[in-house]
Amino acid sequence: MSANYFDVLGVPAFRGRAFHPDDDAAGANPVVILSYGYWQRRFGANPALVNGTVMLNGAPYTVVGVTPPGFTGTKIGHATDLWVPSACSRGSCAKNPFWRTGDCGGYPSSGG
């Protein structure tokens, strides 16, 4: 997804920030934005996770933000747990079996 995805949709970060253009540049450090629901389910809504690291497909990603409650992406009937910039789709996470290019850089919800 492009770095301006959240800005274009008018979706502010609940915690942290949205993507910056630098996040989408070749060679950028890998970053991720978590959905509010996933942040609660998986990480107990720990505010210290923002600017912390999570592992995706065996690689460390810096959590730069959390979406506001209720925002689960733009596909009706499909909740997304996390988003990575387009630079990631050209890199290591493109090899992840959960990667779905049709979801604009989002990973499908685990449903749990």
C-alpha cells in the first residue's frame, strides 16, 4: 500500500502515527501499523508496543501506529490485522503465505 493510504482515507492513528513517505522508500526499515482489535487481542493493548518491534515472517518490524477502534480496512466483510507499506510487498513479506496483494498491503485478520 502507498504511504498515504491512511491520510487519503482520513484515518488518524489511535496511537503512534500513520506511514510516512520515507517508510515506502526502497531500503527503508520495515514498519507496520496494527489494527486496534489485533493490538488488543494479541498484545493486550500495550501502549509501549508503539515504536517497539514485532516479528513478521521471521523479520523484525517496528510498530509505528495503531488504527482507531472500528477501522479494519477498506474491504467489506474482510477485517485486516496489520498493514505494511508497498516497499515491504517487494521484500521479505511478499514471501509470506498470508500476504495478499489484493488487500493493499494488509494481512487478513486472524479472527481471534
